[in-house]
Amino acid sequence: MGFNSYAQQQQEVLIHDFSGHKFLSVKNGEGVCFWIGKDVDGQKVKQFVVNPYCASRRIGKTEFRRLPDNVQKVVCNGKIYDLN
């Protein structure tokens, strides 16, 4: 029980590399937001990345947002993440 509540309070930002495309996930508490590009196949990402990630982290709330085409770097919580 203690580990589950500790894990749910953790915040993390991850860069995922899937099928030659990089995208970002931001976990905050019990929810996660995936920032994916327009050219990424959302169905495959959900099947092979999102579902296993959410199952392993016991995440209940998932959100998807699209990144603009020309984004190369993302700033989150004062850190710069390179998407190239």
C-alpha cells in the first residue's frame, strides 16, 4: 500500500522513441499526458506504449495532446527536452 501511494505522487517526464518518432509524456500524480506529433499513428502508440506504461504505473487518467509540426525542443518544469 505504501509504495502505491508513493508511486502515484511521483512526477516524471519521459521521452519515448517509437517507430522513428519521439514524443513526450508528463506524469503528474494519477494522470499522464502524452504529447505526440501529428504524423504519429496514435492507435499504435496507444497499443504499444501507452497501455503498457499505464498498466505498469497504475495510471487511471490518460490524456493526449498534439505537438505542432515544427517543435524540436520542449521545456517542462524548467528542463529542456530535445525531440530530434
